[in-house]
Amino acid sequence: MKPEPARLLVVLQTADGNAGRCGQQLQKHGYQLDFCYPLAGEPLPAGLNDYAGAVVFGGPMSANDDGALPGIRAQLDWIPQALDSGRPFLGICLGAQLLARALGATVQPHPAGLAEIGYFPVRPTPAGRALFDAPLHVYHWHREGFELPAGAEWLATGDRFPHQAYRYGASAFGVQFHPEVQREILEAWLTDGAEELTAPGAQSAAEQRAHHAAHDATLDQWCAGFLEEWLRSGIVQA
């Protein structure tokens, strides 16, 4: 009998959330994706013993909304359990901010009120040279950033928000940007979040489309390699 594929837990913040290229590349590796929506009241599992790893995606809410949104509080309470499992954990944008907060770091807006919406370069730190090209143009959509958690390894930096990627322990990673974004997701966000494009520092829709055309193929290749490294960091093979 053929064994069932290993499962990965995918935490999405909204009903229309999309794992995009990350989900597609993980499925190519043979993983079954189990989706969970904590902000809709769905319970998170007790730890990750039944999973090969977990990815927590972003959303329009703040990692500091735990007082108003039970789903944010639930994720902050659950992340230490997930880390205790030793399984690969990846936080993307809000997911990286939630991981940082769960590890005791501060999440807050840019001191000058700037947003980071559009394609901006990130550069590897000395510790991140094996994982990041220099520079790598990636897609952002956020107004808040995070301090580097105590004990974390800083992997990538940017001009506007210095902490763009980090690793905690052997197998927990956080990235401030959105490697999952493909053209379909980009167009949906440009439509649904059109009012955000007037925020200080945001790129126009035309600029974002031009940057997507210039940088998406490189980002796709980088994402595939990064996910392979992430899966190897504590993997239960599919």
C-alpha cells in the first residue's frame, strides 16, 4: 500500500487567503496541505506532531491585535507549542511578526509612518549569504516591522525595515515579505487594497506590475530553493 503523503499545516488569516507559489511548490515536493483559519474560529492543533511542518501566512490585521481578535491570540499562544515540536516553521509577513512577538520581540509601525508596499530589495547579512541573493527584489505589503527576537539569527535586511528575515533555532524562519505572491494574487491585492496605494512609501499599481515583470522569475527560483532548505531544516520526509 502506498503511504499517505506527509502533511503540512497552512495557517491562513482570511477566507480568501492564498498560499500561491509557496503552496504550489510545497505540493510539488509531495506534501498534502491542511488549511486552518484561526480568525474564523478554527482550532489550531496541539503542537505539530501530526505534521511535517507549518507555514503561517500574512493578513491585513496586526500581530498586536490579540486583545481584539481571538484568532491572533490563539496563534500567539500556539506558536511556542509548534516550536517545541522541532518541526519546520515558516512565518510570512504577519506570520513572521507573530513569531517575533511569541518570542518576546516588539512589532510596531515604521517610526516615520512609512509603508512598504510593492517590490523592494533585501540584502543578506553575513549569516544569510547561503539563503539570499544580493539584492533580491521581493514583494511587500505591510506597515509594521519587528525587532529581532533574542537568540534569533538575522538573515536579511532592507532599507526601510531592517529586519527582513531571521531564523530561530534550527528550523523556524520568519520573512517580512511575500514570496507566495504571483500575478493573480498581485492583481487581487491591487484591486482589494487600492486605497493602501496612497500610503507614504507605497508603489503605484503600474510600478508594481513593472517590478513583477522584472523580478518574478528570479523570485520564483529563489523561493523554490529557500523552501527546499527550510524543509531540510527539520524535515519529516514526504
